[in-house]
Amino acid sequence: AGDTILEDATEQVTSEFSPVGESASNGSVENAIRQIRKQIRTLKLQLEDETGEQLPEESHILPWLVQYAAWTLYAFHKGSDGKTARQQTKGNASIQPGVCFGESIWYRPSKTTKHDLWGNCVWLGILDNSGEHIVGTKKGVVKCRSIKARYGTDKYNVEDIRTAQGTPWKPNQNITSWKITT
């Protein structure tokens, strides 16, 4: 896979290899891996606590949780300079989603003309480049602009989480693309 990336690169890419058995030379990478693992564990435990059930390994939302964990560190973790990685790359602070990962919400499909058409889904994240929400439905993962929070016992609906379909590499089982549709 790495060779393919190097072959397809439009810019000059140089491969670097650390000495075998010298994990100290990968300090910053290993620290990042530790941070992401910790964030994944925290988000998974939070979701399991809210639902009262364990998230099964075969759950379609688990890969989205990994992606969201990495995004939260990029968007909210401040480095020694007091800035997040997003601030360093984009120049501004991150978008505040307003809901939590795995939360059952209502979404309005982007391409609908009816203002009262809202669908049931699970919130999976946000697209940093557009600000659109990533939501999991029974038919697959879609992106949208408008969401509404649900409250009380409906806030974390186990059935919504179980039935959400789609993964980051195949958001919709009926489409062969990895792109998230509206």
C-alpha cells in the first residue's frame, strides 16, 4: 500500500524508515498513537455508558468512532503553542458539533425540498472541510447540514446504533464509491 501511495504522489515524497528496535526514534508518532487510542477508549466507554450496552466489534459505527476520535484531537487538542492542529493548518478554530458521537438525532436530507422532512439517524461526525454532519441511517451513511437533537430516553437509542449501516470505506452498501452522498 505504501509503495502505491509513493507511485501515485504528485509531489516529491521521501520514505523514511526508523532503525529496527529503536522505538524512541518514533517518539512523536507513538505519542500520537497513544493519544488516539485513549480518545477511542474514552468515546467508546462514554457511548456504552449512555446506552447501557457494550458496542459490539462488528458494529458499523465503530470505524466511525475511530475516525471521530482522531478528528477530535486534530480539532480540539492544543499543542505547546496553545493552538490546535486545525488552527495551525486552517488558521481558525474548529466547528462545534453541538451533539455527541453516537447520539440519536433527526436530520434533514440536503437535497430535499420539503422543509418538514426529517429522518432518524445516529450522529457520526463532521466533515471539517464543509461543516456538514456525517450521519448513519438504516440505508447507509449520508451527509447533511441540518440536524435536531433528541432528548430524554431517545437521546441514545440502541436500536438506531444497531441498525446504522455504512463504514468509512463503504458508506452506502448500494454504491461502490467511498464518497459520502447527500
